[in-house]
Amino acid sequence: MRLTCPLCGDRDRREFHYYGSDAYLDRPAEGAAPAAWDDYLHNRDNPAGLTKDLWYHEQGCAQWLVVTRNTVTHEVSAVELVAGRAGA
């Protein structure tokens, strides 16, 4: 699989570290119930189809990226900087 970093261009996915779903960006609010934190830290979906994942360009520009991809076909449809997202 190849990812097109917005800063570095087309790269092999081995340059990146997969972190998980972009839901990591939606942390529970300060003072949230322990159950909300437990769900955030320990429960993950494993969908078949279109997902948005958080990746770190470890061997490149050291930027966090949101990668939109299909987990069935491995087709990557978008790569964007986390820092450029609204609300990030």
C-alpha cells in the first residue's frame, strides 16, 4: 500500500506508523465519566469498508495524517494533515 503524504508525496506505507481510527482525535471531555474513558482507551471498531485512520509519518516529515481508505480493497481515497482539519 502507498500513501501520498501532503508534504512528502507518494511513499510506501512502511514509512508510516498506523495508530488506529481517527476517533482517537475525539477524546472525552475533562471530567467525563470513567466509562467514557474506558470506551475511548480500550474499545475499537473493526469495520469492513471505508474508514478514516490516524497515521504518523515516522520516517518522513513527522506529521500526523488522517487517511481515508477502504479496508477491503486497500484503496486510499484521501490523505490529509491532522493539523489542517477543522476542529483539530
